Amino acid sequence: MTRTMFLLGAALGALSTPVFAAQTNTTHEDVITVEGLRIAQTLSEVGSSVSVITAEDLEQLGFSFAVDALAHAPGVTINQNGGFGASASVRIRGAASEQTLVLIDGIPVNDPTAPGGGYNFARVDSANIERIEVLRGPQSTLWGSDAIGGVVSITTKKPDNGQQISLFGEYGSYNTVRAGASVGGGYERGDFRLAAIRMDSDGISKADENNGNTEKDGYEATTLSAQAGLNFDHDIRLDWVASYTDASAAFDSYSATAQGSVADGDEVSDVKELSTNVKLVVPTFDGRLTHTLQVGLSDIERENLTNGAQSFFAEGQRETYRYQGAFSFNDQNAIVFGAEREETQSGGDKTQIDSLFGLYEWQPLEGLTLTGGLRLDDHDDFGSETTGRVAVAYNPTAQWTLRASWGEGFKAPTLFQKTYVCCGASVPNPNLAPETSQAFDVGVEWRTKDDRAEIGLVYFDQDTENLINFSFAVGGYENIAKASSQGVELYGRYQLSPAWALQASYSYIKAEDGEGKALIRVPEHSGDITLSYDPEGPFQGALLVRYNGEETDRSATLDGWTRVDLTGSYEVNANWDVYGRIENLFDEHYQQILGYGTPDRSGTIGLRARF
């Protein structure tokens, strides 16, 4: 299948290179369409809690990696064991990182070789990202298994009209070099884009240098991406997208006596990742009924070396087959329906889920949007699971938006969990069942008539049952845990003047297990403040303040910390600009994971060009 999809993509590129047509992307806040909801809704129509991070946000705030941007989204907690290619996980509202489904261009990319099926965000470079959507709370009705705690949906960049070339190069602390280039274009018949990104860094010691660890753990990665599209008569469109990353990251070794059980050592992780999909969109009935057929593949190969010898190897893949229909009855009623099959394999083990889903949108009054949905997932080992969701958004005036949603989630045991045996057991646990969750949130937003200021408040409550943990008693995994999280997300923005703007967010998350103990690596208090400066003229800049409160981590409590970053750019002319950033301006020492270090004060300067 991999070879077939690449051949089809190459054929698309060959056919469309001379005559391309770009698709215009609209990013104005009032008319952004949230793609991760499946049913086309603008932000004012969305009843769920959603954050949208655009390519302009990524560039203006100097985020090199997706994980840096996600850290500033309300309700999101980031944990990374040492930076520079080290494993980076994302928790949404206290849910485990394995309970966050990650989509790239609509295709699930969670790692089938990982014990919990989580996703490592460390290698996702921002240079190829058009937008990131964060859907908070259970989204299994939309996306099935793994979306039990939330969804991170990444959309890669699309070409604009005409031909474009872009280049960038930067150098920074720890002998870090990052560079990239892209070429693309759009004409009447179709569009294409090719891009390459390379990063090399000496890095820092993954094990905290303040504990006496001095060995640098380097990182290098190459990311290649390609896409091509063809426009046919009657608005029919065929798209192919692919992204490939080859990365190598040094990390440190287990130590029974060191803080966090980690100390200097000669360990290296080599990873090769591929994500690719082909999508055909066919409008019928004058555009009222749109059919979408999509076939996708995510593939990963992981190898660890200890002192130069292989100590771990795994490979796996997920194949997705999807049909989705969207029908608009009239201006007040619309439905989305479809069927999916997902096949997952790791080593010699395989599993399959077949799914049916339907969503209905009703707008009985101006400013009122009601959405409901059901999904049936049939797992070849664990039977059927039905999940539902409802959401409402009401805009009584242009200044007010009220939102509320309720949803269910489930997560089937991973291939590793359902096959692992140890400690005297002869067979895997036959009673293993899917994890389940349900949650609700309610929120309100207010904005001034001139749209100069906005403030929003959301309350959420989520319960998860049948959590899967390892158990010595059964020599494998079993459903032995519960978790709950409640909290508040507060966010706002204010245009201080034509040049100065202020944005801020704060999250309170009380996440506990079934015994009332705080879940590890989830701070109760977190937030950020961004002060941006964008006057008429060539210069713009921003000050970012990020706060992460005290949190537990295994047998220890990690102190809270505050990090301040500076970023800025200067437009030399219409094609060139110089940019730079200073991270951890006040040289704060902190740990995100017990025993693992984080970069000290560091800086980067770069040059960017567009033609």
C-alpha cells in the first residue's frame, strides 16, 4: 500500500506541475472553519471547546515545533524529558497523553508500537504547519478510539496562487542549525508543494546537568513533505499528501541511584516516520451533497542503540479507509455521515476497527446552533462501542457567545497491552476491556462592540473508567484504575493600541485517580501571557510568559516555574526578513519530568525569504 500511494502521488505531481491552482485559506477569526469537527462550523457555531493556532501565530511567536505552540493552549499540559528531540507528550485537561488522538491532514498518526499508543510530538517541525486545532474533551463520536481525552488536528501547508519559493536558515545556542526550503504553486488545473527541513543540534544533557550530568545529547532530523492536487470539472478534486521524517536523538541511561533514575549514558533513538494519504472530493446535487473518499497510512520504525548495539526495535503502521458524506438540506439543517475502517499492526500482531458515524446540525434560530452525533465502533477483539455527543452554541448578540457540550469517549486496548505477558502468566489477560469516559463543559465569551477586547470562561468535568494499567497479579494489563478531572479555563485578549496587544490564559485542573490522589505531571495551575508589538513598519516582536505550577511526578513534587521568552523580526524588504528569539530570558532552572533537564537561557537568529 505504501508503494501504491507514493506512485499515485508521483503521478499527481507529474500531471499537475505545469498547471496548478491554489486554494485560498481564510484565517480571520470570525470565519475560521474548524475542520476537526467533521461538520463545517465557524468558531461562533462551535459548542465544544476548541483552540485554533494558525501559521501566522507560529511564525509571529517564534515557535519552531508544534509542541511549543501547544504549550500555550488553555487546558494543555506538556511534558518533555530533556528537549532537543526528547520524547514530548501532550495531556488535555489532565487526560493521559495516550488518550490524545493526533491527526495529520485527517489521518491518525498515534504510535502503534508504543505500549499505550501515544504520540511523540518532539519531531513535528512548525515550518510545514498551516494550522493546529485542539479539541478538548472526549471526541470519540467524531474520531473513534484514542480520542478519549481530546484531539490535536494538524493541517499541513497548502500552496497559494502562482509560483512560490520560500527559504529560511537559523543558528542558535548549543550549536543548533535549522534550515528549510519549499517550492510550490497553483494554477487552474491543480497545485503542488515540496518542502524540506533539516535540524542539527549538540543539545543539552537529557539528565539534568545540575545533578552532575555533563554529556551533551545531540539531535538531528530531516523532514521531507510533498503534496499535489488536481481540479476536475464539476468541482471534483483529488489530493495527495505525504510527510517523512528521519530523526536521531541521543538520550541518557537508567540509574538506580540518580534523581529520576536517569544519568549520563550512551543511548540513541533512531526513528523513521511516514504519513501519507489520498483524498477524493466529489460534490453532487449542485454542491448540496459532498462525497469524500480518503485512504491514509501512518508508518513508524523505532530503534534504540545502547553503546552502539541495538537494544530495542519496533515497527508498526495504521491504515485508514474512510467515506464521508455531507448533505445540506437547507440553511438550517445539515448532516454528516460516514464509515471508516482502521487496521493497525505492530510486529506480527494486527487489529481492526470498523465504524459508522453520523452528525446532525440544526440552526432553528439566528445565532443558535445545535449539534448531535452518534458513532458505532466494532473492534475485532473487544466488540462494539457506541458513543454520543451533543453541543450547543448561542450568540444572542454580537458581543456574547454561550457554549455547552457533552460527549463520550472510549479507547480500545493497544496491541501491546492485549498481547503482553510476563511474571509467570501464560496468556494475556482475557478480560481486558476498553477504557471509557464522559465529560461536559460550559462556557461563555464576551467581546466589545469594536472587537477590541474579549474574555472567555469555561468549566469542565470529566470522568474516566476502566483505565488500563500494568498488574503483576495478572502478569500483564488489566482495567484497575479510574480518573477524574474538573477545572476552569480562562482566556482573554485586549488591543491596547494599534501597535500593542495583550493575550492571556489561565487553567485550573484538579486531576485525581480513583483514590483521590493527584495525577502525576498535571499542574493544578498553569497559564501564559503574550504581549505583542506590531506597528506600521518593518519591526514586530512579542514577549511570552509561561507559568507551570507545582506538580507531582512519581515519588517527588516538582516546583512550579515561570519562563520568559522574547521574539522579534525585521522586514528588510518585501522578500527578506531577519528574525530572532531569546528563550528562558531569566535563566530559570526547572524540570518538566523528574530528573530531566531543560535548556538554560538560549538564543537563535535567522534569515527568511519568500519569492
